[in-house]
Amino acid sequence: MVRDISLKREVTSLIIITSPTHTRRAWLTFNKVFEKDNVRISVVPTLYSDFRPDNWWKTDKYLQDVILEYQKLFYYYIKYL
């Protein structure tokens, strides 16, 4: 859907804003979707998050988020790459 709309409107670049823990998988996903198109993909983490890359392992919530995200990345690599 995003691809169809972007190509119809002749978009040449997209900025994807997502949670800090999802940026890598979001980048992989959007690059895969647009791999045959001339669309530049940028993924940036939202500023409205308490996640901090320098101490995420100190809180249970972000520790769980990061572990879950690595599991999802592993699945993504197996299924799509």
C-alpha cells in the first residue's frame, strides 16, 4: 500500500519514523519493498521514547523489547533474505 501510493505520487524518498528498537527491521522491510524502485529510504527513531541505547539493559521493559526485536530480526532474515 505504501509502495503503491509512493510510486503513484512519484515519491523519491521516504522518512520512516518508528520506535528505537524497530529501526533496523523497519529499514530492512522498507528497503525490501522498494528494492526495485528508485526510492531512498531513511529510518529514524522517534524522539518521544524513553529508550536509551546506552542503558536499555537496565530496565525490564527495554530488555524484553530488545530481545524480542532480535528474535523478530532472526525470523525476518530466515523468511525474507
